[in-house]
Amino acid sequence: MLSLTRRQHEHRWQAPRRTLSRALAYLSVSARPARQRSERARRVIEVLAEMNLLHDDRTRAVDTWFAEKTAGLPEQIRDELGVWFLIMRDGSTQAPRRKPRAEATINTQLRFALPALHAWAADGVTSLREISHEHVLAVLPETRNERAGCGQALRSIFGVLKARKLVFIDLAVRVVTGWFQLRESLL
């Protein structure tokens, strides 16, 4: 309780009970972005977290999005993608180490890879271990930016899975997909 009283004085909180009730109300609304929370509520959340009195058990939006997007894939492919997703989201401290990536990066890479993954699933592939060099070449889009994005996404997925020894060969590493075409403004 000393920590709360000290913080009360440091931040000039007038009504800690009202602020606490607001913070708990904000925590119960998962759709509200963090930047719209009031400053007082954010401070209370920080204090409760420091005192190990807060366990935020809400599901992240990116987790729900990932589950929805991979729902139509075979279970083994979903499990393999789940390993990639967790390493991208949380990073990894075991070798080879990897820093966590932004949710936008995860979103973009998965969106580029999903057409290839769904095409493989439609062909009867049940695991990414079954993918051959020819499979990768067959699903690459024709247009430059989509091809580059798909290649980058597949390199990311297969690179992580090879590092975790879930696939034997990083098939996408030797596939030339080109670069993103930079667009210049017309002004």
C-alpha cells in the first residue's frame, strides 16, 4: 500500500477509488484502443501491474485475427504457422534469437503468404514439410509487388521453421522473387 500512497502524492491523485473504478472499466472494454484510455486510468493500471495485482487476460486482437485467417488450413500447417506467429509476436531468446516484430509486419507477411498456403492446402498438402521447390514456384503471383511480398513472407515462415527444426530445408531462400516496386508521386 505504501507504493500506492507514494504514487498518489507523486501524481496528485485526488480520488483514487474513482480512478480505480475507471481503470477497471477501461480494462473490461477490450475494443477500446490503449491510446484512448485516460492518463489516470493508465497510471492506476501501471501501479496494479507493478504490485502484481493485475492480470490482463484479454485476448489480443492479433491473436484473434491470426486464428480467423488460418482456420481453413489443415491442423499441422496451423500448428507450424502458430510457431512462426508466436516467434514473430513475442520474439525468441533461444538460438537463433529473434526480436519481436510489429503486429503490422505479422499482418502483412501472413496476408501475402495466405494465398500460397490455401493453394497448397487445396492440393492436399497437410504439412509445410511436404512443400517442394516446385510448390513454391507454382504459387508465386505474377505481379511484381505481390510476388516480392509472397516471397518475403514465405522466406520468413520457412526461415523460422527451419531454425526450429520443423522443416528440413528453407525452400524459399533460393527462389528469386524480385523487389518491391517503389512508386513515385505524380506531383
